[in-house]
Amino acid sequence: MLRAAVDIGNTRIKAALFDAEGQIRETRLFDLINELSTWLRQHQVSSVMVSSVGRHQLPAIDGMDILTLNHSSKTPFKNLYGTPETLGVDRIAAMAAACMLHPGLPVLVFDIGTCMTIDLMHPDASYKGGNISPGLDMRLKAMHNMTDKLPYANIKEATEGAGNSTLSALANGALKGITYEIEGYIRHYQTQYPDLMTVICGGDISHFEKQLKFKIFAAPDFVLQGLYHLLLFNEK
């Protein structure tokens, strides 16, 4: 029997199949919902947890139990967010993964995609909130779109040291800015929790694995793992 987790983001759809032992059998990226539906049918998935940050939803599929994550779903952590109805489902999934995969530890999670979310799971499995910051491409587009003369820079223009052209200066500003932002958060929370575990996930993590000076755990499937645990938690 296979279960599935589906993360419908702002720019892509990511899905994973889990076997009976909770191990990931396969992950896939999709552009269209109907491609995802066909894939799920082909693998005869019994149940799926769906997280969608946009308007797209997975339609009903015969014989498949589809659960859609929302603020009313059961979670394995205590949600102390001031406005739980506004908390992004991707952040809920990441916090579920943090407390289920690393129980009893303080876990700081950076999910780096269109935006970067910064969230802390406390050792007592309580979540009190976090922050949201512009992601890489959003920063690059903002500098281009909100000025008259600055070009749009590809992140590949980034250099090791200071930017030696306008394009490399823009790319460096976005890349180094997020890098130093992450390191600042880590330093801050390490003063409270010396045993802090730091996880980075999301579509843009490849740009930061070698940039950061701190010990980090790169987990590209972290949100999907959280969705899987939420599926089990809500099936009970």
C-alpha cells in the first residue's frame, strides 16, 4: 500500500510516494494537476495529503482518500500562532516534519523558494511563529522591476567576492543577502538553544548548501515528509 504527499507551491508541484514503512519510494515534479492525477492513479495510491499555497487543488480520484491540509487539520505539535487560520500550509508541514523527525530538539527551518520562511519548532513541540522574507528570484525581479535602469540578473552571475559588474552585484546582493540573513537567525537562536538543529529545504537550497558557515541539514523533501506524517496523524 502506497501513500502520497503533494506540495502544490507557487511555481511547481512536488509529490512523493511513501511505502508502508514510511520510506520515500519516488519523488516527482509536475507542471500540471492532471499529470499528477495520472501518476497517482498509476501507482494505485490509497491516500494522499495535499498542501496547496495557491488556488490549485487536487480533484477527487476514485478509490483514493484525499486529505487537504488546512488550519483545522490535526498536528503533532502545539500551534500557538496568533492567527492560525492564516498560517501557510507549507509552514505547517515543515513544523510537523521538525517535531516528528527530530523530537525533543529545537529545530530552525528555512524553506527557501519564492519566499523564504523562517520557523522554529521548540523542544517541547510548540510552535509560536516565524518570519517570511523575499526569496532569490523575488529579490532579483524587485530590483529590476522597481527601478528604471537596473537589469534583471540571473543568479548564475554571482561571484565569490564582491560583484565586479552590475549583474554580478545584483546577483551577489540577493545571494549574499539571504546567506547572511540565515546566518544571523542561526546566531540569534543559538544563544537560546546551544543544541539548535538547522534545516534548509525548498527549491533554492542548492544555492546555499556551500555558502553557509554553520552546520546545517539540507533536506529537499522536508515538507513532503511533514505532509506524510500529517497524513498518518489525520488518518487516525
